Amino acid sequence: MKNFPLLEICVETLDAALAANRGGAGRIELCENLRAGGVTPSAELMCTVRKHVQLPVFAMIRPRIGNFVYSDQEFAEMIRDIEIAKKWGMNGVVFGLLDTEKRVDVKHTRLLVELARPLPVTFHRAFDDARNLAEALEKVIATGAARVLTSGGEPIATQGAATIAELVNVGRARINVVPGGGISAANVESILRITRASEVHSGLSTVVPSPVTDIAVFETEVRKLAKLVKNHVLV
């Protein structure tokens, strides 16, 4: 039996989640306000998607747009949102915290990782804002997070593919490094070939305007992407 990478699709509506499911995604990342980088989805959206989508669903936990240095009040809000995500049957959560020196905030991230258990945690692309990615990877590993989403410190994953490959090699057996950022059917094969990643993340924002209004087009693009991912055999 062939072993191929898992395709995670980022969505902000039930219709898009259903389209990703039909198109062949292996997992959903659920958030709101994708145009601004994504924030925590409402409890209502989590509940609705969970009722109608059988795929694993990971919820973004991000209280606001902007940087990833959070106040005590915002941290408390993240704690509440993780509890809500667990209540509504999310399969994982996605967040990232940095300090004022652009280093991974290990203390607060570890607290959230422990709170989220048994749900796995993805440290999101706050990682790409860190001042030193090699150091940041070790710090993320120290928090207990299961995954880190990255474009290799560049605006898009194609530009950071070589760096992502290095991170995949360093993190192998300790953390799953997931390429993300500008990934579509046009470039996913080269990204997987270069990085040898076992998962890949896409919101398809480079080919489908956000918010998604043409669900048929979105589903078609997911299907094209999924087909190429499933043709890539992991070794």
C-alpha cells in the first residue's frame, strides 16, 4: 500500500470545509478571517463543521490579527478557546506564541500544549517570524507541540523550500515539519520533492480569492492538489 503525504486544507466556512472533504483533503484547519491570516473560529462554526465533516478538524487559536506577542488577557482568552475547541470535538489546535525578542515563548506555549492534551498542537507560522529558525525549532520541540507549520522564513514555501528541507531533517522523529504558504497544484510536487515532508498545508489563496465565494472552483483546486499529493510516495 502506498504511503503518501497528508493534505491539510485551511478553510473559514462550512461550505469550504465540505468542499475540501469532497476534494480529497486529509485534514481541515478551521479559522475565521483568512484574508488577515486567520483567527479563532467561533464556537458555532466549530460545532457546525464538526457535525457535518468527518475529516479531522484542527482549530486555529489566535485571539487577534497582528503579531504573536500576547497580553495576559489574550492568553486567558486562548485558554478559554482551547477548552471550547475540546468541547466541540476538534481533533487538534493550532497556535503560536513569541516573546518581544522574536523567540518562541516556550513557557506559555508549553502551558497551552499541556492544556490542549490529548489534542495535538501545531505551532503555526508565527514560527516564520522568529529571529532564528534553527533555534526556534528546538524551542517548539521543547514545548511538546506535535507539528510546526512553516514557509521556511520566507513569504511563500517555494522560496523557503531548501530551509524547510533542513528543518524536516533536523526535526525528523521529534516533530512533524509541515510546509505551508502559497502552495497549490502548480508547485506542490516540487515542494514535496525538495522538502520530503510527510504533510503539506494549503489555503489555496493564490488561486482562489478569499473569502471563497465560488465553492465549485475551490473544490476543483483541492481535488487537483489532492491528486498530486497522492501521487507522491513517501520513502
